[in-house]
Amino acid sequence: MRKIIAIGGEPATGKSTIVKKFLGDVSAWREAEMVKLVPCLYDVSRDLAVLGKYEEGQMFGGTDRYSMAVQPAATKFVKEFTGDLLFEGDRLFNQSFLEILADLPDTELVILYIEADPKLIEHRHKDRGDTQSEIFIKGRKTKYENLRSNFVLMPYTKVMKNNTEEDLEKVVSFLKSELYR
């Protein structure tokens, strides 16, 4: 049975940092685009795809770098691809896509919510000098609160903190234990 792990959380909780740490040396992964509009990094030996773009120097990675119109192509991809998947980013972390994943046969879904202390999140926004408006950030927070209260998705949900280097290591270790089988 394949496994899909979807990582979500408010902006600046460290989702992209977690995946970059999981990937280690990004150059060790093969770039692939098995379905148009859905580039990924692929590990042939593990039959594991990490959706999204993780380019050097890009502040926002993952599926946030995808087209706004990616969901139909991503749906086609997850229905055809039989290996394990990992993704993070706002573009695909939404109710309709997560419910599609929950309905896939022979698939174990983990929806991993990343939380961080509000003061730390504020500090991370300042450190990275991002231009996300307060309205956008509040909208994302509401989106994630709504997703976490979705009865269909609740059984697949796991929450982890990302406040310290130790927390980061715990999340990455969890991903490896789930995907490096």
C-alpha cells in the first residue's frame, strides 16, 4: 500500500524548510514531470515523489510554485502514480484535493499539520522579509482551522510542532520513518 503525506500549516511554520531538510541534497533527486504542470523530485529506488519545486534561493517552495490551475493535473497524477508521495504548500493543500486523496484505493493518507508558536511565526516573517499581507496570513489561518475541523479529514490528521531544531529533526525523522520503508 502506498503512502501519501500532505504537509500544511500557517505561513512561516517551516513547511518548506522541513521538506528541504528531508530531501537533504536536492541534487541527489531526479527532476521529473510525469504529468504536465506537476514537476516533482523523484527517488527511483524508493518509488517516492516529492511534489513541488525546490529551487536554490526561492523563498516559497513546494507546490506554492505551481500554477493556480494545477489541481486537475495533480489529481490525474495522484490517480495514475502508484508510488509514495510527499508534498507541502498551499496550492494543493485544500479540502477538495485532500478529500480526493482520502478516497484513493490502496493508499494510506497522512495529513500533517505543522504548528509553531505565534511569536516565532512573527519572527520568521520578519527574518525572511516576506511580503505576505496580514489579510493573506489571516486567510491562511482560517483555511487551516476549517480544514482541521473537517470530519472527513480528521482521521488522517497528525499535528506536530516546529519551534526548535529538535522539533524540526522530529518531523524529518517522522517523514523518513513513514516514507523510507
